[in-house]
Amino acid sequence: MSHVSCRFRNLRIACLAALAGVFALLAGSVGVAAEQTRSDRCTILQDQLAEQIKTHVGSNRSAKATTMGAKARKLCADGKQAQGLRAYVKALQLFGVQPIDPK
């Protein structure tokens, strides 16, 4: 009887290890998906800012927003999407515009 319970315990340990591996893989893929979403959001806000700059060509706000947009684009390209997104939001706020909320 002792021999059987030992096998059962080893089987439980193997199952737990397998489940831990599956959860680790899922957690890794969720992180990649979040990163892609931020990159996509950078692109969306970049396009929105470019449209606002075209609309307000020649204004002081347009020049400042262009500078802020360039900084935001560089941050997003360097993998600092959260900082880049904040910079895009600030640039859009110069025009009194709410950033597009992705669905």
C-alpha cells in the first residue's frame, strides 16, 4: 500500500509542475499581448496628433505639439510606450482634444 501512495504523490507533483508550466506560458503571452496593444495605441495617438497638427497649422500650439509628438514617437520606438503615450496625451491636450480610446 505504501508503494501505491508514493506513486500517487509523484503523479500529483508531476501534474502540479505541468500546470505551473502552462500558467507560466500563459502569463508570458499575456505580457506580449499587452506590449502589442501599447504599440498599437502609440500608432493610433500618433495619427490623431498628426491630424490635429494639420488642422491647426501655423499656431503656437501646433509647433509645440509637433515637438512633443517627436519626443513621444521616439519614446514609443525605444520601447518606452507608457512614457510615449503620456507624451501624446499631453500634446493632444494642447489642442483641447481627448485621445482616441481604443475599443
